[in-house]
Amino acid sequence: MALTDNVDRAANRALRARFDDVFGQYQQLRSGLDELQTRLTELRVTERSDDGQVTATVNARGELVSIELDPSIYRNRDARALSAKITATVRRASAEATAKTQELVAGYLPADSGTADFLRTGDFGALLGRADSVLRRSE
């Protein structure tokens, strides 16, 4: 048996082990997608303003689902202050929904996933840079 045969076999075993690892990660991801989708669909985050006059509920995307205004808002007729309070409360709810969505999704993706990084940072450049580096390696 020639030395190149041993090297080829070792390389094939290493390649097969890497493939098995990647395929296992894919199967785990794929099997959990239905559950993840359901959990994201059901996710609701509710935040209340510091004075309790505004309650905002958003979904996993941070979209406003409902807003409740306490009747005490009519005591002070400052529309600008009420608008700022509503905006701040919705933003807090959206930020919390983003964090919860990231936590949920991270549980279904490999730790070194470009997608997980993108969800955490929102940086398209990093996501595309990772794809670019993979493409360069295959050339």
C-alpha cells in the first residue's frame, strides 16, 4: 500500500467526519424548525410605562399587537408627553421582543452560525462576509 493511499484514506475519514458533523447539525436544525416557528408565532412581549398609564404588547418581530391606555391619561392633556410615553413603551417592548427572539433562534442554530451572529448584531456585512469566505474557499 502506497503512502498516498494512507493519506487519501485519512483525508476521506476526516472529510466524512466533518460531513457527519455538519449533517447532524442540519438535521437538528431542521427537526426543530416547526417548534421554533410555533414559539415565534406565539411570542408576545408586554411592557408598561413607568407610571403604568401605557401598556404595549408586541410580537416576535416587534410589531405592535395592542396598546392599552389607562383612563388617568386624560387628567394631563399633554399630547406630546403622551406620545413620547407611548413611543418609549413600544420601543422597550420591541427591544425585549428582539432579545427574546434572538434567544429562541440561537437555541436552534450552531453557535458559530453566521445567521445567529446576524440576529445578534443586525450586520448584513458580517453575514455576507461569511458567505463570501466560504465561496472563496471553494474556488
